[in-house]
Amino acid sequence: MHFHRKNERPRAWFRSNRVFASDGRWYFSTREGIDLGPYDTPVEAQTHVRALCERLRSMCPGRQSRAVVCEYIFDSCSAGKLLSPHFGPRLASTG
């Protein structure tokens, strides 16, 4: 099943596993090139993937998705989950 964000034209996205491990911690990658984490388990990371995807699907027209991701990082930190976002090439996977 393919989803697209509101006001985003449908297109094919290369789907790789968004959740990955690095230095024994779990992260996920966004379309915007941001790796979010660390999470304690892959299940926790996947839960946050779904939460962020839902937020992105319902974002206001004209809103930049990167701003929504940054807002998600801020909200997570405010709720007590400190994230260490990585902007750029994916973190090296070391299992």
C-alpha cells in the first residue's frame, strides 16, 4: 500500500527499511534525509515512524515537511524523549 501526503502528487518512492541500528541503538530515516533516534528497541522506533508519518500526512497545505520533522523532534524532547537527530547521509549501521 502506498501513501502520499496531503497536497503531494502521487509518485513511486523507493522503500527501504526505515528502522536501523547503529552502535546498539535504534534509529529511523525520514524522506527529508534526517535520522531520528536513538530508541531502545526497533519496536519503539517503528512506533515513532508511524506517529511522524501520521503527522506528515495531515500537515497543512504549503507547510514544509522538514519543518514538521523539526517540530516532531522538539515535541519529543519536550515530552522527555531526547533525540539526537542526524542531518545528512545515513548513520553507519553497526548492528
